[in-house]
Amino acid sequence: MRILISGGAGFIGSHLTEALLAAGHHVIVLDNFITGRPGNMEDYRGHPEFEFHEHDIVEPFTGLTAPVEAIFHLASPASPVGYSAHPIETHLVNSVGTHNMLKLARQYGAKFLVTSTSEAYGDPLQHPQREDYWGNVNPVGPRSCYDESKRFSESLTMEYFRQFGLDARIVRLFNTYGPRNDPQDGRVVPNFINQALEGRPITIYGNGSQTRSFCYISDLVRGLQAAMFAEGTKGEVINLGNPDERTILDFAETVRRICNPEAPLVFQPGRVDDPNQRCPDITKARTRLGWEPEVSLEDGLLKTIEYFRSQAGQRQLKEKSV
Ligand code: UDP
């Protein structure tokens, strides 16, 4: 199958690319590197079925040489640090960019999947969050460039499904982690691991009682493929995440125990509009897709820590050689 991935040089997109190449597909990646990284594609850049175009999808993409059969639309800054640094670009990619991808899918009659987010639920008043919960979003706060533009992206996708019968589905991704997490994007997993590995204080924002549920990347990538290709997902909204909910304080202690028991914990001011609790209800993914996460937090963390250790080793080698 010929498959296009927007945002394919990002953390999740690069793992999805690898999985689709391994399954024998031809994969066309579009990315403008606003938060994606060329280094994420190093492991498969020479693969004969891999095609890359540096392209901002806010502009229409006209570089296809043959039709595509499926479009995974992942492009968007996704970390609070990433979208706060690029709020207008975030609005545009999730509005105009989504529209461009929907038009492309319609033109070729391709299946379409858009990655939305648990942020669509805002600071949720329902717990755990089910897909039919409408959310509690601050429409003008600092996170709104992401939350509201993703909600717009969902709404536009549903119009293409309703008006044109597009074979489209929406997945709401909860916190995901693993190798290729950008160490600079300020997310809690790379922050805590790198702080602990380097013996720096582990920075907890607020009192650490807020919760998150962390899904390992290989589980998520299986979920994305199931949501795209399983029967009966057309027009559906599906949560993908790991319901193993932890407080941020508990998570900090877990990372410290595994990486460096000497690392101190420091408490810093909380982020504005930081959701208090977040945990997916994955009943729908379980029943419709036969999907559920398999990798425990401890196992996933070990793999992620190994990746960050090897990155630090490579940096040291480079520094020595110059
Ligand atoms: N967080 C933290 N210390 C950090 C980075 C993040 O305590 O160094 C907290 C953050 O306030 C939030 C949670 O960890 O409550 C997850 O933050 P992240 O940026 O990973 O993503 P979010 O789930 O907020 O989109």
C-alpha cells in the first residue's frame, strides 16, 4: 500500500514509518521540521520504499507521483513547550494543514486518520475520560492554541466524513514516550530521565499530585495501525493510551529509583491550566480494535533510559573527536 504520513519526522511519526516499512508498505513522509527532527529518520533513510519531502502542509502538497491509499495526519507541535513556542503555526497546521490533508484523502479516495489528543478533554471533569465526554477546555488560555485547534481539526474531519463519506477516523492520543522523545521538548519523560542521568534535580511542576498515564511507543504504533485498518472504525473517535495512571510525584520517584537514586527532587511553580488528572478509558479500543497496551511502565522506561544513555554517549564521543 502507498501510505502518506504528515509529521513523519516526529517522535511518533518516525516509529509509525518504521512499522509500516517493516509491514511492506511504501511510505511517503511530509515534515517541515518545526518540531520533527531529521535524525529521527536515520535508521531507515536508505530504505527503497521510503520517500521524504520537506514540506509544510499548510501549503497544498502537489508532489505525489501516484495515488496514496491511506493518510496518517500527525503533523503538529505536540508538547506544551513545542506549541507554546509556535502557537500560530499550531493553529494553522491543525486547521489549514488538516484541510489540505483531508482534500488530498478525498482526491485519492484514501483512508484517513488524524491524531487528536487527550488535550481535547482539557482539564477533565470526567474521569477516566471516555470518547463521548465533551471536555473542559479554556478557549483562550496558553494551551488553547493546541486544544482548540485539535478540536477544530476533529470537527473538520467529521464534516468530511459526513458530507463526502470520507473513510476517516479520529484517534485521541494520551501521553506517549519512548526512544526518539525529543530531549529539548520539555516533556516530563525526557526531562526527568535526562535530569536523573545527569545528576541534576528532577523538576516537579506544582506539588506533583497531578496525574498522567504513559503509553509506550510500540503499543501506540500498534494502536494507530489497528485504528486505521480494522473494520468498523470509519467515522469513529477512539482513545489510544495506557490507563496505568500515576501521579507526577510517583513518576519522578520511579525514574529516580531506576536511573539515579541520588538525584534530588525540586518543586517548581505549576504550569497555567495544567490538567489535574488524565487517564484514558480504552474500552472502545479494546472492543473495536482488540487493542490494549502490553508494555509496562517499568519496561518501557528501561528501554527509554537506554536510548537516552546511548545518545549521551554519542554526544561525548563527538565532543572528544572535535
Ligand atoms: N512536568 C513536570 N516537570 C517537568 C515537565 C513536566 O512536573 O519537568 C509535569 C507537567 O506539569 C504535567 C506533566 O508533567 O503535569 C506532563 O507534562 P508534559 O509536558 O509531559 O505533557 P502534558 O501532559 O502536560 O501535555
